[in-house]
Amino acid sequence: MKLLRTIRLDASDTFVFETAAEPGEWAVSGAFVFWNRDAASLQGKIRTAFRSGFLGVSSLGWSTLVQIVEASEEDRRAVIESLARQLMTHFGAPTVDDATVAAEEEITFTESLCDQPLDTLIAVHRSFEEGAVRESFRTLRPRNGPKPLRAFSFLEVDGEDKQPGETVDLISMAGRERK
């Protein structure tokens, strides 16, 4: 089975959301966070979360992108239990049974978003239209198949230590007068 995990390709989530999800935590759409809010009155970072955030289950932080990953039945059960606890603690679910049913529904919806290949990234756009929250999802994949999602790669180059050393003295350069 497949589920969603948050992914952070750069630091932007830490600036645009009040609380950013931790990279690699299980994620759900999170639209339920806004069910009793007036979407038209949302401002600033909460408006950004409404419009483009996936909810990290552990942190209740937001992530712009999520990644489709392989998950076990044990992972699924753990996510449901964790989300049910969050629904009880932070969202006023009246009973554990009610919270578990709601968490199962949320995870079932999450699974429906995972019909693309593993490692596909998904972005959400949420709006409020005709009295209802509407969500649309975009998938992002590398053009020529999966590629590692790394900002930097470190390579070891054989024979590099045999090259002549080059040093630059920036302090001396800064002290020179321009002509």
C-alpha cells in the first residue's frame, strides 16, 4: 500500500506556515482543520496553510509537498491511531471511536491520492467555493523517470589530492585599492 509523507526540498515551509511539518512525517490532506472556520476571513500564514498545505500527522505542521511512499499495514494502523489521538486532543472528537472512524476516513482519502508511482510529489490547492472547501491536487514527477530528490550531492574524486593547491586571500584582495 502507499501513503503520503511530508517532504521539504528547501526551507520555504518554515517561513510560509505558522508551523512547518517535519520532513518525513506521515501526512493527510488536513482540510478538516478548516471545517468550522470562515475561509474568507483567513489571513497570513493560516491562509497559506488553507490554500496549499498538507497536514503532518505528528506535528500538526504544514507541508507544501508530500511524497508517495510505500507503507505497511502496521504503518497504516499507526497513522490512524496517531491521527485519532490528535483529533481527540486538538479537534474535539467526542469519543475515541468517533476519532478513529474520522482518522480512518482521512487515511482512506489519502490512499486514494496515491494512485501514481512511488516517489511522485503531490501539491494541493484548496479554495472555498459555494459554501464548501474544494481541493485539487497536482502531481509532480521528473520527466525521464524517478530521480533522487537531493539538493546537493557529494562526490569523492580520485586523484584530487594530487592537484596543485590554490588559495585565495580574500582579506588581501579586499584591502587593495581599485584603480
